[in-house]
Amino acid sequence: MENDSELRQAEFILNALVWCSDENQYDSLLSMAKKILEPYLRVAHPRALWLKSGMPNIGEDSTLSEQ
């Protein structure tokens, strides 16, 4: 795992979702954020958990929904 810079990157990506009007781009950005957050969520990193709490509903089939 990297440090705080990866979490900042995920936060910026999630903030960009608000301005995204293209569904494919939205899905791509959300996927990028999930990939960055995944290792942090496995170790219950507080900031990653906070970021996940603000994410759109990601569905039951996602590995992040099990965290």
C-alpha cells in the first residue's frame, strides 16, 4: 500500500463523479476509485472507510460491498 497520496487520489476521483454526465466515464472513474481503495478497506483504514461511506451503492456482487 502507498500512503496518503493514494487516498487523496481516490477522494478526488469520487468528487469528480458529481460532475460526470457520461455513464461510461462515470463507471470507469468509480472502478478506478474502488481499485485504489480496495487494499485500504481490507485493513479497515479509517479514511478509506469514510470515503467508501460516501460512494454510490456499488451492489452486492462487488468485493467492496463485503468490507
